[in-house]
Amino acid sequence: MSIKDWDEQDRPREKLLQRGADALTDAELLAIFLRVGVKGKSALDLAQDLLQEFGDLRSLLGADQARFCAAKGLGDAKYVQLQATVELSKRYLRQCLQRGDALSNPQDTRNYLLSELGGRSYEVFACLFLDNKNRVIKFEEMFMGTIDSANVYPREILKRALQHNAAAVILAHNHPSGVAEPSQADIAITKRLKEVLNLVDIRVLDHLIIGDGYTISLLESGWL
């Protein structure tokens, strides 16, 4: 049965208009993006098949072009559209964060870092450089590593902080495993960076570890 033959309240587009986007399942949101299905399958059926094939929404969104386009019902046009949608989301979150005090909007900070670092297959260590009013000056990916670790050099972070005339930094890195629990190495490098940056009166406000859809704050956990 085609989606247009469903009761209006059950159609993804109408459901979104009536109840808001957060009321929709991953498959329903994906069906709206796909717009049409394939022979014998509605857009929602196709969306459910794709989520099952890729495992989850994150894996689908993070798939490379070859993997994405090889799936039934997808192709270069859909890949371009999806990448544009993902980038729009990142820019929206970045602009929300840049409007004001990063500390007064901690969820904006977490959402932005999740969008930037979540789902990577390798470890990335990044910094949010802030001014003296805790407004974002710049987000930079500083170091990249293997699936297990990234080499972090305090002097390079210090150099970039001085170049940006930053008054404070928020550190962040992802765990490709998806488990955001801090390791002893995470705690040790955080303490080392705090010591180095304190020498020039630059504050380390937090270190956020990015997992699979969630973050852990070393400040809130008592490690900073």
C-alpha cells in the first residue's frame, strides 16, 4: 500500500506537521528525506530496509559515497542531498553556539561537538577556543589518531590558543568505540593541558568525551 493511501495521521509528513519532528521514528524521518520508494515498497518500507542494512541511522549518515550509493533506492543524488543536510545541521549548531556564552548553553556545546566528532572511525582531539566572555572564537581539530588513540601535544594547543588570543578552551575528543567513559590517559592529558595553559592564564573549562550519541564531561565527573 502506498503511503498516500494511509490514514492522514499516520503519514510521516502529516504526522510531522501535526506533532512535530521529534514525534517521528528514524525510519519515518528517513522516509520523508527519500520521498519515494522503489517498486513494491513505500518510502517508509525502503527506509526501514536501509536502517536494517546499515545497522542504524548514524551508520547510514556516516557511510562513504560508494557504500551509500550501492544500497537499493539510493544513489549520487541522494548522497549529495544527505551530505548537504548533514552540513546544514552542523552549521546551524555552530551558529547557535557562536551566538553567546558557551557555558550558559552547555547542551548547544554538546550537540555541536557530537555533530562534529560523533561517528568517526578514528580518534580526533579537538579544541573550542573561547574569548574572555566564553564566546567561541574557533573550533579546531588538532590531532587525529588510530581507532585506539591520538597523540596530543600540549605545546601545539598552547600555540594555537595564543594565536587565537583565547582566554579559555574546551577540550573534546571522541571514542570510536562509542563508549565515552574516560580512560586514565584521558584524565592525565587533561591535567597536563590544564597545567600548561594555566602558565599563560588560559583556562581549561572542560574536557568532553564524545561517545555514541552522548558525551561525558570530565568537569562534571570530578576529574577537572
